[in-house]
Amino acid sequence: MRQAGSGPTLVMVLAVGVFFGTGVILLLERSLTRILLGVILLGNGVNLLILLGGRSGGAPIVGTGPVAEMSDPLPEAMALTSIVITFGLTALLLAIAYRSWSLTGNDEVQDDLEDRKIVELAERNEVAATDVGGDDHADDPEQVNPAPALRRLRRRDGG
């Protein structure tokens, strides 16, 4: 592998770069399956990066060898934690992809209606409606008049 005290090998650093690059590219896709694979690759890249940050050596158990030749246990513990978190996120995304597949027949993420409106406005070089501000509902058409809801609450409470 590598000698104690030497830095990470070029192959490992390139592997981290490939994992991160491929993972980010897959995360930008619209298919939930590709997004899932991107999360898995990013998780593996993070694990490898964490392990590259530690010192290599013998088992970190007191009494088995000199302390200077022991590996650092913190990156190993962090990598195990990262594996568990990545597994949980993978299970969640897999469930979401399966649910999307069972409901719609495909796993493509659809555009939101608001996203489509923003794209249409951008194509026409228009600006969305500005917030005119104000605390009163009469001054700002975006504000909702709270009076009807308060009247319903008072009637329910008997007041």
C-alpha cells in the first residue's frame, strides 16, 4: 500500500475526483435512478476522501505496537458514519424512485408549474410581479386578509 508517513497516492486522489465528478454529473440528471447512482458515487467519494485524510499504519489498539505506527481511528469512524448516512439516503431515494415508477410509469422528475412560468417569463424577458410590500392586506394584493379566519376562530371558541 503505502509507507507510514507518506501522503495519499495519485491513484486514490484521481479516484476521489472521478467519484465526485461523475456523482455531480449524475445528480444533475432528471432520472431518479441516475440521481440515486450519483448519490451513491458521491458517498463513496466522500468515504475515500475521509480515509485519505488519516494516517495509515497498524491497528489503533493500545498495547499492540508503538503509538507512532498506529493508524488514526477518527477517519475510520467518520467513514463508517458516512457509510450509514449514505445507506439511509440511498434507501430513501430508492423508495421515492420506486413510488414514482409505480405511480407514473417512469422515474423522470417533472417540471414544477412555477418553474415553467419562470422559464416563460425569462424567454419573453419579462420580470415576475414585484412585491409591493406593506403590512396591510389592502396595500398588498399578495397579502391575505386574516379577518375571516379570526371570525371563524372566535365563533368556535364561543367568543
